[in-house]
Amino acid sequence: MVKTETKWQNSGRSGFTLLELLVVVGILAALVALALPFYQDYVNQSKMTAAEADLQTFKKALAMYDQMEAKMFGSNLVTDVDLKPLIGRYLQDYRTSAGQMGNPVDPWGNNYNLDPAVGSIWSSGPDGVSASANSRAALGDDLLTTWKPDFFLATAKKINNRTIELTFSRKVSALVAGNVTAPAGAATIYKVSDTVFRVGYNADLPGPGTWVTVATTISAQDGRLLSAAKLAGPKPDAVPVDTAQY
């Protein structure tokens, strides 16, 4: 008996042609090219948001330190060069290793920058280049915040005919009678607090509307001089930083 063998042929297609694969790869590449900028923008924005959150945390910690401690942050030129003195009481430990030096690291891998005298802390931003030194406003692509006002004579108040009270925007290192240049004739200084001083005169003071001027050599505890603040510009009310009216 003769055996016969029947071969079945699959009339269907078993795979993709090279052309079809190339078309699919091309479509995927186009989709990736379209999506990549959006992804990069998302990553950059996420880093910006993280840096801004960090800066707000540092701002609150530094402001609290200035309020609670006897001396402002920056008064100690040896230790107040980074945020380590705040760790524990005011700031969570940001160090990733026991030997880490300097300030915390921003989302781009660079240390945050700190200037206690100016009162600013900032990130160098995406380009990693710091452009905001000696500034209270962000320059370039930096992200910056300040935690205290600039140094200035905030108010002058006439207490009586021979006494005026001066209030400064920051804690003052020291104030002597010779620092009060107008009205002339200041004789005594009484310290009410680190920011408030009363100036005594041996003669009656002029009437209301008198301008009081102090020397620009006066220094805040953090090292900020009135002369440096004066170069940065007037007070918010457009009056020079060394002047106030009673």
C-alpha cells in the first residue's frame, strides 16, 4: 500500500517585513522626540520647585535663629559660614556623611550659597553659576530668598524734649553718642534692646518734622555696615538708610 503525505502550507503571514519594522521604529522615534522636551521641562520644573522649598525651609530656620539667639547669625565669623550651627534646634541635619563640609546641596548637585551680612541664601540654579553674590535679588537663573530686611535706621521717635528713640532694622553691635550726627549734641546713649536705643541731649530738641541722621559706620551684629546698605539703595519708603524723621 502506498502512503501519501499531505503538506499543509500556511497561507498567513508569520512576521513583519523590514519596511514595516522601520516604519514602527520611525514612529516611536518621532514620539520620543516630541515627548523628550516635555519630560526635560518636567524634570527641570521639579528641581526648581524642590530648590524653592529648600530655600523657604532655610529662610524660616535662619529667621528663627535671629529671633531666639542672643546674637544674629553671622556674628561669629568662624562658625557662621554655613548652616551647620542651625542643625538640631532650627534645622534638620542635611549632611549625608559625617565628613560633609559646607552648606546643603541643591537639586543640581551644587552647594547652596549663603551671605549673612546681606541676608540672602540662594541656589546657583540649573547652570550652576552663582550670579547673585552681594545681592538681595536673584540674578541670572539663580533662585534666591532673604530672611531679614536690609540694615537701616527704621524709625526715630521723640520721647520728650531731650530724648529721642531710635529703632534699627537689625540688632546693632554698638551705638555711641558720636554715631548720632543730627540733631547735633547727642550726649548719652541708653540701650533699650539690641535694636532700640534712646539718645539723650543736654538741650531741648527741635520740634516735629526734624530729621535724624546717624553715621554710616554703624554695624549690625552680622557685620552689615550702614554704608554698604546705603550703596544698595534707600529704604522701602525711599528715605536714605541712615535717616529717619520724628
